[in-house]
Amino acid sequence: IKCETCHTANEWKDIKFDHDKQTKYPLLGKHKKTKCTDCHKGDLYKDKLQQSCVSCHQKDDDKSHKGQEGKKCETCHVEDDWKKADKFNHNRMSTFPLLGRHALVACKKCHEGPTFKDAKSDCWSCHEKDDADVHRRRLGTECQVCHSTRSWAAWDFDHNKTNFKLDGPHKKTANKCYACHSKPMAKKVVTSTACGSCHERDDVHNGNFGDRCERCHEGNDWKTVKMGVVVPQKK
């Protein structure tokens, strides 16, 4: 190595070495302000430096990700600011694409820890408080059954696609979920479809004919009795 490669005849401290053109490691972003000795701590000419980010930023990783995100820092980070992760694409590089309003949520809202491995992907883990203010677990904990990422207030559920179609007078309860779903559910919504589970007070038979009212009655009118059914007459 010749001295004139870096130094000039005018002033020994003046450096004319162009790191970008004369090496395979261009100094971008904040790397431009880095002193030579910050990276080159040994023999400047004999020691070959590692070009991986973690060779210099191991301490930064120990403080934040603790090795859980691997050693390719450049996958997420940029040279302009270590705290920025502009290169990370949540949709392509994770199993949880940010759709709808999720795309507007700040990282720390879901990732409370620096390892970014602590976030759960189920709706309930983030929206439990929203449920406590409204449903109080009466509609279970699988929010995605009704809600979408467009808006938490917007919901879309077709009860007719369940094993209990809302027909007749039942149509009036379509937007009154709690009329039938009144008890807290652990996960899925499990409610008895037996008429007696809701119409026990309407049972004039005092339970003598069981709880399957539909064997005799029609859904359109409680007072209508199916053909072939013998109705006891008052004596």
C-alpha cells in the first residue's frame, strides 16, 4: 500500500481516499460520518473487515432483538437511521399481512417488545378491550367471524348460513344478537337451537311435549299448528 493512496503532499491529515470507489463497501447514510478507526481497529492494511451489519452492530442487536431476528440486519434496517425499519414489508415478509386499517397501525401497538416475536395473530389478543365494551364475550372470541379489517364498526354476518336460519318472526332478531346470545362464550358461539331454550316461558304445555316445539308449530306463527297434529280441545 502506498501512502499517496490516501494522503496528499499538502497536509498529512488530509485524506483523499474514496471509500465508495476504491472499496466494495460504499459508505451510505450515517456510515459517511463514521471515523475510520470506528471500524478499522487493527492493522488498516492487513486486517480484512467483515461487511455484515452484525459485525459492528452486535451490541445493538443484543439490546433489542436478542438474536431472534437473525443476523441479516439489512433485511429491515437502512443506513440512514438504525431505528428505522423501512425495508421491512409486513405483507411479504410475515405470515400476517396488514390489510385494511391494520396498515395504519404503528408497530409498537402490536409489538410491545423489541424482539417482534411477542405479537399474537388472533383478533382477540388486541381487541379484547373492544369486546369488553360491547359484546362482553357473548359472541365468543373469534372476532373475524363477523368483523373485517375495513373497519371495526363494520360487520357482516349471514345467520342463514348457520344451522339455524332466521325465518318468520325470527327475522326481527337479525340485528338483536343478544336476544338469543346472552351468555359469555369461551371461544366459538354455541347456542342451543331447541325452541324451548328461548320459548320456555311461552310453553303452555308445562314441558309435557318436550322442547322441540317445531314438531307441531311453524316458525312463521307461534299459534299455527302443522297439519296432522291433533290439538287437545278444552273440555
